[in-house]
Amino acid sequence: MTEAPLLAAKAEARRTALAARCAWPGAGDMLRDLILREAPPPPGAVIGGFWSMGNEIPTRPLLEALHARGHVVALPVTPPRGNPLFFRPWSPGTAMTPGPMGTQHPAGGDAVTPDWLIVPLLAFDRSGARLGYGGGYYDRTLTLLRASNPSLTAIGVAYAAQEITQVPTGPHDAPLTAIATERGVIRP
């Protein structure tokens, strides 16, 4: 697919996915329980999570549970456009500060490198393709982290209703290891 049709297909998929996304009471707890039962990180893994915003599936219950299990949990800081994300340690009670595009991240702390990521998305398919918000931050970040750690785990999290038949992808779109929804874990 050439650049213009790919961009148009992604824009349409984003509109459809945003319309399908709706908050389910208890979805964050269901997500936590499913990941911890069906796809838990290995002991000692440094977890790169994200702070849910808007009507994204809630990640806080999962982040708190991973912290309680002794994992270092880190949240992304959004750098200037065109750069990969970097991560700062987070724990319950950490001071947060607003970032660009409605994001929040830890107000301070030295950067850490995760080896297990929880990734936001707007749409996904069963091949492990992910449609993000369009900035390319996670694609750049996944490519960078996989260059030094080919076994990096990247689990996309979303509501099951965000699944589409086929995500339009280009050469720079990084695939996911798995996708977790309130209904289960999908492994490509």
C-alpha cells in the first residue's frame, strides 16, 4: 500500500476504533487478572506500562499489582515528535505531571529500560498488528528496544470491541507479542 492510501486507511480505522471503544465497569480488574494468569511477566522483569487516558481500558489495577509483586514499573515520557519514548520509575503515590496529548508521566526519576511492555492502542488484529494514535512513538520505541533485546515482550491492551479484521500496516509498524482484552489474551 502506498503512503497516501495507507494514511487514509489508518485514519478510517482510527475513527472506527474510537467509536467502538467504551468503558466497561471492572474492565481494568478483568485485564489485570487475565494478564497475571495467562501472560505474566517473568520475575524481575522491568515493566513499561502507561497511564490510561480518556476511555482507554484502565491499566492502573495491573500496574499496582505488578508493583506489589516486586516489579520495577515505569511509565513513558513523551519526547519531541520523531523520537522514541523513555521511561521513568512509577509506584503508587508517585507524583505525576501532565505530558503532551493528554498523557501523564512521573514528575522525576532516572530513565529505566523496560524489557516487558504494556502498550496502548486504538485497534488490533489477530496477527499482532496494532494501530496507535498516529505519532509513531511506540513503533520507534519497540524497534529501539528490540534492537538490544530481541526477546522483548510487548502486550497491547484494549477492549475486545477494538479488534478489527486487518490493521492497515506499513514498513515501520512494529508488531505486538500478544494482545490482552477484558475477554482474554490473544497470541498471534
